[in-house]
Amino acid sequence: MVSIPLDSLIDYEDNIYQITCVAIKEANILSNPGLGGKEIEENNGKIVTEVLSRALAGEILFEEPDDL
């Protein structure tokens, strides 16, 4: 069973607020029926765990808004 990657969260050196917002938005998208994919199914539907792991591994690409 995969759990939330706490060590990776603690060791994360960039903007934790920004990566959290990215993970929340991605989790919201993947929570829609049929959009979660095989990884979510294999992870027993644990969307937050999967999304945090992806975000911290740099697998979710995002752009910073220009007004920040």
C-alpha cells in the first residue's frame, strides 16, 4: 500500500504552497469519473497520494502566472 510521501514533502525545497495548489487542482481533475487512469485504480482510488507523488517527482507540469 502506498502512503502519502511525507519524507518528500519535508525535503521539498521549492514553494510548498505552489506545489500544494498544483496537487489540489490535479486531484480535482482526476477525481472525475473515468479520468483517474490505471495508476489511481492500482492505488485503490487514493488520488491525493498519487497526485502528491507525481507532483513531488516533477511529473505534473505547470506554469506560474505572470502576475505573481
